[in-house]
Amino acid sequence: MRESGHEAVPGRNEGIVVSLAQVFTKKSVLLTKTEPGSLTLSILGARLSALIPSWPFVLSDLPPVCYLVGGTVRDAGLGRERSQFDLDLVVPHGAIAVARKLARQYQAGFVTLDAEREIARVVFAEGTVDFARQEGDSLTQDLKRRDYTINAIAYDLQQKILIDPLGGQDDLQAQVLRAISFENLQADPLRLLRAYRQAAQLGFSIEPTTRSWLQHLSGALAQVAAERVQAELNYLLDCPVGTPWLEAAISDGVLTSWLGAVSSTQLAQLRLVDTQYRQQSRRWSAFSENPGWVFSAKLAALLAPEADSAIRTLQTLKYARAEIKAIGSALKHLPSLRRELDLTEQYFLFRGLGNYFPIAALLMPMSNLPTGETLLQRYFDPTDPVVHPRPLVTGHDLLQALPLKRGPLIGELLTAIQIAQINGKLHSPEDAIAFGVEYLDQNPTQ
């Protein structure tokens, strides 16, 4: 089958329907011995059937024609377990009405996601159920409009049969991501970035023809809403093995419209973050306890090194203000981490970075900076006077002891006292007051 000159799922059979009843008959296709990772059609059906009793509703409350599709079917085929269920159900018509009825019956939440396309969500404490109206005149037509073959396997919940018109189970066994058609990718360009995300999450390869389609359509991602692009990018950044696929997406040009040209130096920095994270997590448990640090550092590595330019990119991608502030601060102070710092410079560095220091540390080449380990030791030591100074005096103390009025001079003097303290020149409140007297004598115009 060819559409607009691009072959759709070349070499695939038109349809496979396998009954779960085969598992329990002499004609079962269930093998007595399978290769590691292999999967027969009946095993997938059995796995899906075993999931049903854990759902907070019964099948008799669903329409007589109702299909389970998407990620739940795919993950069952891979033996992947989910902490919460996330079901996608397709019905021939009336999807919103079906969802609303189920929500009322079980006193669950209800949300209309797309009134025109008839998509609605029922929210249970244990997870969500999305109902969608079947696209086209048949389920097969609906499945042929999806993104990748592994996501185009359906399970008839009432008849207990699998419907796999595009050979998705073959690709599950082969661990390959294969696009259904060029036109399907073109219809929703977010599917381009989703390919790399799913390859990373599932440990799959991308089929060569599909990869060429992704490259050909790479510029189309510019048409997608920033929030949707950010969500897929975040999945890749969060994934422990996402870096190679981030590099692949960048190499194929898929992210260029959002991140600009990412240099080989930036990609090396991205790999450095992964290495630093593994090394530092072994030394400091706080790194593994705060995954947001490595997420922010990896994202920072992909951005322009100038903080202002990076911030503009983050704003375009609709990142939250807190994330923008963290990355902007890390990039702003990163140049100072590439050289030796005296105690005064370290004090201002930590004061400027605050809780964002670990992000900058992951971007810092420790092997080229002898003081890098010292800075980390200081940061994680709650008694360190440079990072966590304990002032000898307060502003109120200075007002009581010195001829001062409230104003910016108080802050300047407190900072000067703090710097003298961390450099070992002051040791007591009396020393601090004496320093203040001398400071005012030397700065009479203030």
C-alpha cells in the first residue's frame, strides 16, 4: 500500500485476530519454550485478561463493543508493570456519554478532553480511563491512523480477542519502533519526537525507513505547541538512558526548531552531566535524592551557554519560572567555576547560586578543576562557614553599637564583616564591631 509516494508499514499482513481461548485448547499457539523476550499472541491476550480484575469497574458496565488500545496493550506485551492504570478505550460512538455514565456510576471524576473528536476521561483514585470515539468506519481504520505499530494493537474487552492488523506484536518481539505511515507522522509532528522518547523508554531501535521519515519531517516539529514539545523533551531528560536518543533527535534535526543548532561541545557537556551524576551520586546521596538537579543540568547543557539566550529558549518552551531561574543562575555562574577561586570568590559564588549550586556542579568538569571536590564538600557540610555562614552580628547589633542609620550601608557592612570572618580575620562579635568602626573611618562618605 502506498500513500503519496511513501510506503505504509511495508511487508505487513492485513490482519491478525487471536482468541484468548486458544491458550486453553490443544490448538493453542502458546509455545512450551520461548526465546528470552519473545512473545506469542496468546500470551499477550492472557496478560491483558489478567489485568482486568484490578480495574475499579466491571466490564459489564462498558458498551458491548469496546476496545482497549495503546500503551496498556503495548506494555502488557512487554511485561511492563504500571503503578497506576492508564487505560485508552475506543468505542464506535458516544464516547463522552459512555465516560460520563461510568463516572456517575462509580462517583469518579469526569473531564471532556475534546468535544469535537469525542474524547473524555474518567478519573479514579487508582488511575484514569480515556474514552475515544473510533476514527473511521472500522477499528482497523482507527488503528491505521495511529503513530507506531506497537501502539496499534487492540484488545476486544468483551470478546477477549486481540486485533493486530499492522503486525505490532512482531515489532514488540523485535523491539523495533516502526511508523505506520509517513502521512500519520506528518498529521501530528509531535509523533516525531515521541519516537525517540519511546525508543529510550522501551529500549527499542527505530526502523530505518521510519528514521528517514523522521529526518525528512524534522522541521515540522515547529508547528507543535510548546507545552507538548516540552512534555516529550522532559521524558527524554528524565529517562536514565535518554541521552543517546536526545543526541539522535538532535542529529536528525528534530529539535533544531526549538533548541537551535546544538554543537558537538554541548553534546559532550550533556554526556558529562550523565557521568558526573553517576560519580557524584556514589559520593553524595543528595544527588540521587534530588533528580531535579540532573534534569536541569542536562537541559542546561542543550541550551546556549549565555544565560540570557538560554532563558529566552526556556521561556519559548513554556518552562516554569522556577526552572528558568535555576538554569539561568547555573549558567550565569558556570564560567567562574572553570578557574581557581579564593574564599571571598567562593562566598559570593555560593551566595549567588544558593540551592542551585549542584546543577552548576554537574556541568563543571571536575577533572580540570582541582577545587571542584572542595566546593562540593563545602556545599554538603552544614557547618561550613563559606556556604552556611553564621553571622557574628546582626544589623540591629550594628545600629546599637555604631553611629548608623537604616539603609543600604548596613547590608554592605554586614557583607564586609562576613568576608573578613570567612578569611579568618574576625572571631567574635567584639571583633565585628571593631571592624565596623574601622570600616566607617575608612569610608567616611558613606
